[in-house]
Amino acid sequence: MKSTTTTHTSLEPKVGCIAGAMEIIGSKWTALILRDLSAGSKRFSELERSVGTINPRTLSQRLDDLEEHCIITKRSFAEVPPRIEYTLTQKGEDLIPVLQKMAAWGEKYYTGNC
């Protein structure tokens, strides 16, 4: 009988690392939000336009989740009307190479079918 325990040392230093990363970037739209913030700070309306057909409520939820995980910061400016900008933290910047690898894979293999 085969053991149900497998080692994942070639992909992750300990079991759970990939799952932890996926908890943050695995939600629909999150990678695209991070892609757009990699170019610099953005306002909500800018993200809404650049990400695509995302529902404003979903965008708000994703931004809240990213802020909760310290991937982005939310900065409010005391102006009329109020202005809020979202920026990647260092932790968020550290995800950029992951997204670049995803983009390279997509360019190489994605054709819309198997």
C-alpha cells in the first residue's frame, strides 16, 4: 500500500506555502488588480476601468481582502471630493515575479483550448 504522505520539497519548502499564496491571489480578479497596481498607485475608478468587467462590489471586496493581507495600502486624502489611492506594499511587490511567470506561461501555452 502506498503512503498517503508525499513530499513537496521541490515546489515548496513546507506543505501549505502554495495554499497560502493561493489564498491571497487565487480569487477571481485579484491577479489583474495586482497587475494594474504594479504600474503604480491607482484610484478605485482607475482600477474599475483597467481590470475589465468587474462589479464595483467585487472590486471593493478584493481590495479589502488585499489590504487585510497587507498586500496593498489604502491612502485617503483630505480633499473634496475625497480621494483614495491603492498602492502595493513590499509584500505585494514581491508577488510581481509570480505574476510575470504566470504571464510568460500564458503567452507560451494559452490558445483557448487543450
